[in-house]
Amino acid sequence: MRTLVALVALAATQAGCDKLADKVLGRHQRPAPVAPSTFTEQYASPHKLVTAHYPPGFKPSVGGKNGIILARDNDDGSDEAISLLCIADPISQDSAGFAKVVLAASTSKLTGYKQLTSRTAVCNGVAGATEITGTWVDDKSNRTLFRRACAFTRHGHGYSYGYSIPERYAADHMPLFQAIVEATAFND
């Protein structure tokens, strides 16, 4: 019995020390995963080909002619955003050709953009999409952001999404951003 009590006390002490270390070292705990059932908000693109589903806390707006931007602020003053774009009549029906043009255009104005990866992937359930990851520097805050983007064609339309998250939050926030992307509805 003493051994059991000692083990419970040791475990409680270790858990308390871990929490204290997290607080002292400024480490933050990962937020609990957000289930798509909590995505109570929705916003449709002007041409209605894409509808974003997302949780409260994001500010939706139109980006370009037919894109959707979902943005939110972090407690430290940084911000992060997702762009969801659908081009009704893309320059190419070839997914790789479309992706090359769209992804190059989407990163060309990002200060200090450095591509980390490029691969063929399944994005939003579409095989043969092109996915890229990279980092860039926000001119206003001088913060480095992580970016993930994907582009593909589907039913004659071209689709692209990308999200940028401050590097310090990337590991924690990426699952939520990816869940929002995956919850996007195609209305084609």
C-alpha cells in the first residue's frame, strides 16, 4: 500500500512540476482538437462555388474576385489567415499546370519566401494535387510565418487554398487550419 501511495504522490509531483516548468519556460499546451461539428460559421464565395465552414473567432471576407479569406488575431498581436480560392474557368485543366501557375503567383509577393517542400498530394479529397510548404516574413511585424498551400482542378474548376501561421504557433494551430480546409464545401 505504501508503494502505491508513493507512486501516486510521485506522479502528482511530476505532473505539478511539468505544469510549473511549462509556465516558467513559457511553453503553452496544445489546444484540444476542434471537431468539425463545432464549425458553426459559414461563408460562401461570391460565385458560390466554395463555402467555408469554420469555428467562431475568424473574420471572413472576400479576397480577390471570388476568394474567401478567414483571418483571426492571436493574443500576442500576431494574426493568421486561410485563403480559399476557386477559379471557375482556370488557365489549365491540367492539375499540375494550374498548380504551378497559381502557387507561384500566391508566393511571389511574400517577403523572403523560402519553399520547404513540394509534392503531389491528396488535398480536399482530390488526388494529384500539388502541395507546397514554406516560410515567409511579414513586413509589418517582422515575424516569420509558416505557409502551407495546395492547388488542384476539379470538375472543370481550379481550386487553391493556403494558410499562413506564425511559426511559433504552427504546430499547435495547423490541425485546426487543416480541419477548416477539409471542411470546405465544393458547390460544383
